[in-house]
Amino acid sequence: MTRYDYVVIGSGIAGLSFALKAAEHGEVALITKSNKAESNTTYAQGGIACVTSPEDSFELHVQDTLVAGAGLCDEAVTRVLVSEGPARIRELIELGVQFDVRDGEASPEDSATAELDLTKEGGHSKRRILHSRDITGREIDRALIAAVEKHPRIHVLEHHMAVDLITLSKLGFASEDRVLGVYVLDENTGNVKALRSDYVVLATGGCGKVYLYTTNPAIATGDGIAMAWRAGARISNMEFIQFHPTCLYHPDAGSFLISEAVRGEGAILVDKNGRRFMDRYDPRGELASRDIVARAIDAEMKRTGARCMYLDITHKPAEFVRERFPNIASTCLKYGIDITKQKIPVVPAAHYQSGGVQTDADGSTSLRGLYAIGEVACTGLHGANRLASNSLLEAVTMAHRCNAAILRTRCPDETAARSHFALPEWTSGVAQDLDELVVVYHNWDEIRRLMWDYVGIVRTTKRLQRAATRLRNLDREIQEFYWNFKVNTDLLELRNLCTVASIIVDSALLRRESRGLHYTLDFPTPDESQRHPTVLRRG
Ligand code: FAD
Ligand code: SIN
């Protein structure tokens, strides 16, 4: 057993930002299941929403967030996170993040003093999105990782996957429950070790991989939600899965996003004949909020039988397009699409979980000692539909608040009193090596396909019930594997995917109305009496 002051699970913007702050006050283990640069954060394109322009105001950003959230945002939390954004942006710039500035090349010095170049995305009434061309996440990651690598008190454990939280109740104590640490699979050796800490911070990101088509990378398997669920923490609003309207449609492209900022800079959505359709769905057209645009594309595809719709930015000067969106332009070109001359084929894909582990405005969950920040958390900022580019903002502001809150409440005496707890070693018992990997892959595919087919952009009660039944059967089978075979990442991720899929379906079945990202043909309108978060807890 190894002991740390803090254990942080995840090396995206939330985990890295928290680790840097916490390391000023203690030893931090930062565990991450792939290499430290692999996260949703790395792929973030559009940017980070923050009020920095004199033409903008906190009130406007708050109102845009509340409108997108379709009546379910926590207004107090929204005001706090929006107003604390500028201070966190200044810290990122001080760390070396190079946001684009107007009329010229970005440099760290420029970012601190020059006028930032602001872009626009769906649902925003002002240009307020700071960006680093179309690779904002990669740039933020670069600067945070460089700082983390230099910090002597941050111990980064790459290729280490958190398996489960260790709680008092799991150790057989009936008193008030709390987290004492976490079991972690060292992927290099196949051994599971126990890490002891009174402060365990989930920063594990989202669960896009629960769907067949997603913009998310392979790490996004909802591990944090599943671990928190198993430990008995409250999970909120998981029916609100955001589908990004514009993922590149190409057989070889995997899951490449075409940023909403492309529409922010003037691109229009058209069908194969070049006919625009968004004005039939919302007066804001292509810049309506994401739920509306994704549903409109889905409806057009179903209505016309087309396999995709198209994004057209060919009317903009080619030089501007190539400079502003170098990553998108070059990736599309790799697939034979010159976006300065050709329309981009696009389809919606699962992108973001607007719900998560329920927290207060400081990242505390319902389980003592467990904190959640970033996409894994449900703070109340996003309500029923996240406003574009509010995710990076939420992650960085919550990392700061969470660290400050822990410092305020840290109680050394209490920690000392518990220090005699020796965590039990992980036991594999009679578990065998898993020899039927094909079954794992089959179940994995089945979950992702059934979620896509039955729990997608447009839902019905009947399809949700079918999904629930199928998932219960799969869960029984997967639990059997879990107990009978030695754990490996594939099996652990499959187990987590199945848990999270069930939570999404159960949450969706509870909401008997359509609101934000949850649209069901059986209850097609919002119902004021259901304007409250969905909260689930194991048992
Ligand atoms: P992540 O960045 O996803 O990091 C999670 C970390 O946890 C990873 O390091 C992962 O390996 C690790 N992890 C997970 N499970 C375990 C485990 N069991 N054990 C150990 N480690 C684990 N948002 C915006 O605001 N603006 C944008 O422009 C934007 N663009 C996006 C573009 C794309 C293609 C995608 C996919 C998302 C985009 N988003 C954007 C959303 C945003 O990027 C994410 O919500 C945000 O980066 C999440 O940060 P995070 O730190 O919470 O999690
Ligand atoms: C994008 O660039 O379109 C993604 C923005 C986001 O998810 O907030």
C-alpha cells in the first residue's frame, strides 16, 4: 500500500490543473490509464468560453448557458463558474498557453497583453471563445503537462487504471461511509495495488465510447461514473448525452470532429443538393444550440434517406480557412476532401456527457473523501444541454475550487486517526487468465450498437425498455467474467461501459418529457413538473 495526500485519477485538463494546485500542499499521485497526453482534452478543437471582451458580460454568458441548459442549469453554480473564468484563463496564459491573438502570430507574451481572437459557437450571443487555432485542447495540455513534469511532488503513474474505490463500507465498517483510497491496475505488470489517500479526485472524463459513433478517443469509457456508482455516490442527469452535429463522415476517418467554430466562422449546413435546411428548424440557423442542430441533421437524414449532410465553408477565402483551421483542413485533405473547395460530409456523433457524479460547487460528491471535477462531474452548469466550449471552462474552474475547498476543510487530526487503516491487498483468488477475449469484444460491440440504435438522439420508451433488458443480461454475463477471470483493461472497461449504459437508460426512462438533449417521441414536449435533475444511486 502506498500513501499520498491526494490521489487524482485522470490527466486531462481537470486532473492536471488540480494536481498542479494540490501539489503546493502535499504529495500527489496522478494516475492515468494511457499515456498522460491521451484524454478528451487533447482533442478539444473549438476553444474555451470565457468573458474577456468589453462587448461581452458575465450576465450574457450566464443567460446563454441557462438557455442552452433548457431550464435545468443550477443558476448559482453557473454564475460562480462564469465569473471565475477570467482568473483561470490568466493562470493558463501564465503557464504558457498560447491563445490566438488578433491580427498576428500568437506568443505567450502576446496572449498576456494583446487582444485575444475570439470565435463563436452555437448558442453564444457574443464572440467569447478563446482558442488556439483548431487545436485548443492540445495546446492547453502541452502547457499543463510541461508544468506537471517539472513538479517534484506530482508522481505521474502512466498506464495505471483505477479499478475501484476503497470505502469504509467495503471494509465492513457500518459507520458513516467515506473513501479511503483506490485499487489501481498497473498495466505494465498486470498487478493491482492499493493507493491510500483521504482525498481521491475523479477527473476521468466522459463516456463517449458507450456509443458506436463518437467523437471521443478510446479512453472515454465512463470509468469514473461506474466507480462512483459502485461506491454508492449519487449520479445525476445521465440521460443528457450530447451528440455533436458535425463529425466527419468518411469510412476511414474514425471519429474526427469538425469543430462548431467552423460554423461560427460562417460555414452553412446543406443537403447533397446544396440546399440549406437549418432555418426551417431554428431562427438562429447553424448557430442554434447543439441539441437542436444535431436533431435537425438527424431528421433531415431520416427524411431524405441520406447517409450524411454537408458543411460548406467554400465561400470563405481559402487562405483564411487554411490558417484558421489547419488541423481540420489537413485531416480532411488526407481523406481527399479539400474543404476550401468541397463540402464536408458530416453526421452527428456522441460527444459529451452533460450529467455525471453529482457534486456541489466545490467538487464534493455525496461520498466523503471523493471529489469529482471535469466531464465526469455534474455540477449543474450544463443542465439538460451543455453550451459549447463551457466544458474546458468548467474543468479548469472546478479544479481550482476543489483544491481550495479541500484546503479549507482538511483536518490533519482526523487523517492521523485513520492512518492506522491498512488497506487490504487486492486478491485474485482462483481467477484464471481470460482466454475468451472474443466474448469481451462481442459484448463491447453489442453495448455500443444497442446504445446507438435504442438510446440515441431520438428515443422511445419501448426502445429504452428493450435496451434496459438487454443490458441487464449483459451485466450478469460481465459480472461472471469479472469474478472468474484476472482483470485486464479490456474487461474492466467493458464492465464500466455496461454500468454506465444502464445508468443512461435508467435515467432516460425516469424522464417522461423531452428536454434539452433528451428527446422522446412518447413525451415530445417539456413538462414543468419534471423540471428537476434526475438523481440515481445504487440500490
Ligand atoms: P479528459 O480530458 O477526458 O481526461 C480524462 C483522463 O482520465 C484521461 O487521462 C484518461 O486516460 C483518464 N482515465 C479515465 N479513466 C481512467 C481510469 N479508470 N484510470 C486511470 N485514468 C483514467 N470542450 C470545450 O469546452 N471546448 C472544445 O473545443 C471542445 N472540443 C472537443 C472536441 C472533441 C473531439 C472532444 C472529444 C471533446 C471536446 N470538448 C470540448 C469536450 C472537452 O474536451 C472535455 O469535456 C474535457 O476535455 C474533459 O476534460 P477532463 O479533464 O474532465 O477529462
Ligand atoms: C467543437 O469544437 O465543436 C467542440 C466544442 C465543444 O465541445 O465545446
